[in-house]
Amino acid sequence: MPYIGIPVKPCKGGTMDKLEWIDIFGDNLREIMFERRYSQERLAKETGISQSTISDYLNKKYVPSAT
């Protein structure tokens, strides 16, 4: 899977709960896709992640697991 360089914004207090992580991840992904002119379809094709999963990330339903 190609690396698309999603930065992690710092959180207040040094810890982040799951909802905050989901919110930040969705915003960062949307911003990166906009800057690089990636559609959900293009990102899905280039990463092998389904378009519906990318939509879920953008709509802040969940984030990818680290495992």
C-alpha cells in the first residue's frame, strides 16, 4: 500500500480518546485528498482499500486499526 503522508495533529494533554482520533483522522484524510486531488475511487484503487471503507473514514465512522 502506498504511503500518502497523513500527518498527525497534536492533541491536548498528550493523550487522545478514540472519538478524538476518529475525528482528527477523518479531517486529515479529507484534507490530504483535497490537496492531492484524490477522489475516493482513486484512493481506493491505489491503496486496495474499498471505496466504502474510505467513505466511512471520511464520515468519521471509524479509523483503520494498527494491527
